[in-house]
Amino acid sequence: MPVMEIFESDSALLTIELRLLTVILLLYGLSCFTHIIQLIVSFFCRLFVVGNVATYMLYVAAATHTALIIIRGISEGKPPFQSKYECLSWFAWSNVLTYIYVQRRWSNVHFPGIFVTMLSIAALFIATNKYDPTVTPVSPALQSGWYEWHVIIAFLSYAVFVVSCSMELSYLFINLFNLIENSIIACINRGFDTQIRKRDYLDYGFSNEMLIPFRQMSFKLVIVGFPLLTFGLISGAAWADDAWGRYWSWDPFEILSLITWTAFAMYLHTMSLPSWRKIGGSVFNVLGFFCMLLTFMGSGWLTRLFGLYSMHAY
């Protein structure tokens, strides 16, 4: 079949898309697995070959996913984030691309990649197993210039928050492991009258001196993501006024978005307080991430659970 006829056939194009999506899911899964293997290897030595393979797999998966999104956008003749299926695919893709961009600075640090790839795999799995991938007519509520701006900016902020949280969790994990390691060494030295020396470096791709800048990068990402989320809320209000004639309607999705904005505002505030900067900052960063995840992936479930009406259920 000629290439143009393939693109003109919805069923043939959908078959190609689903096969590509299967390949992408496989590549994300292999990348996640090799990231985990790299973490295990890092407990024993400073060897990063496995982690580099995981990164290259992620590059190939991201390139394939980019091609998939472009193909769907061309075939539809509109931005490919009109349905829940498309939004979940876009969410997974933007997470991976943002992580790849940030990870270049920390080429030997692979632990955050586990979190990012797992979340992207989950998003694609839900998209392919729960939602219809067929192209549907655009809903009248989505036929607004504000909608496209709102979605692009909101998803960019989500991707930044995902990578920030993955780095925050990595920071907490490394500190927890250091605490456990120090306690074990102290017990051995005290119980057996020996002097086992703690390692001078962390075996996760960076030295002790790099741990603070690594955590600061998580903070800088939220500084970038928070204005994007703010503009996402403002553009969403403008879109709501254009589509439904009012800026705010206390919709469950809107309420959860406001809670997410408040959580990250609290994070930025706690990071300005020396006494709260360590644990308090980490708590609000992770809390903000889970609020964001609940807003995007859980608001529909909550509305069905409590029998609420949501204008965002499209």
C-alpha cells in the first residue's frame, strides 16, 4: 500500500500507531529495567555502562514517541492532545523529554530515570488499556485558542514537576542509605573494636560535593514549573470563560489544580526558611507532585466515586 494511502486510512494508521506504541512501551520498560540494574551495580562499584545503555534506550524510545505524536497530529490535522488517550501519551512523552534534557548535566546519575520511566510506562499502559485510541471529532468545548495554550503550558509544568520530584526522591534515598550505612559502620566499629572507614564518595554517579547542587536543581525546576502552572491556571480560566461563559466554577478538576498550585507555593516558601529547607521542602515537593498526579489522572475517578459533575470529563 502506498504511503499516502496508509495515512488516508484511519484503520491502517491506527494499527501502525498501536504497534509503534507497543515498541515504545517495550523500550521504556527495558530502559527502566536497566536503570534498576545500574542502581544495584552502583551499590558496589562506580561502573556506569549499564546506566548509559539505559539512557540510549530512552533516547530511542523518545525519538520513536516523538515520531508517533507527529504522525497522529498530521493525520488528525489538529494538536494531538484532544482526548484522554492522547493526553496520557503526551504526558509520558513530555516527562521523558524533560528528563533527557535535565539528565545531560548529571550524565552518571541514573536513579531519577527509574521514577520517570515507571511513570511514563504507567501513563501509556492506562492510555492503551482504558481509553479508546480512535480519532474522534473535536468537542465544542475544546474549539478554543486558549485550550491549546492551556494544555501545552500545563503539561510542560507537569513534566518539570515530575523530574523535580524524581530528583527529590533520589536525594532522599541517597541520604537514607547514607544514614543506614553510617549506623551499620558505627555498630560494627563499636561492637568489634574495628575502624571500618566510610567510603569517601557516593556510588550513585556523583561525589558528596555534588549532592547539594543536585538537590538545588530540583528546587530550580520548581522555580521554572511554578510560573508555568500559574499561567496554565490563568489560561485555563480564559478557556473556561470562552467555552462555558465563566472563569471559575469550582469544578473538581479546578479545585485540585488550585490545591496543587498551593502545595508548590508552600514548597517555595519552605525552601526560603533554613529550618524547613531539608525535610519540609522535600515533603511539600513530593506532596505537590502527588496533588498534580491526582489532578491529572485521578480527578475523573474521584468525580465518578462521589457522583460529581465535571466539565473536564471529555
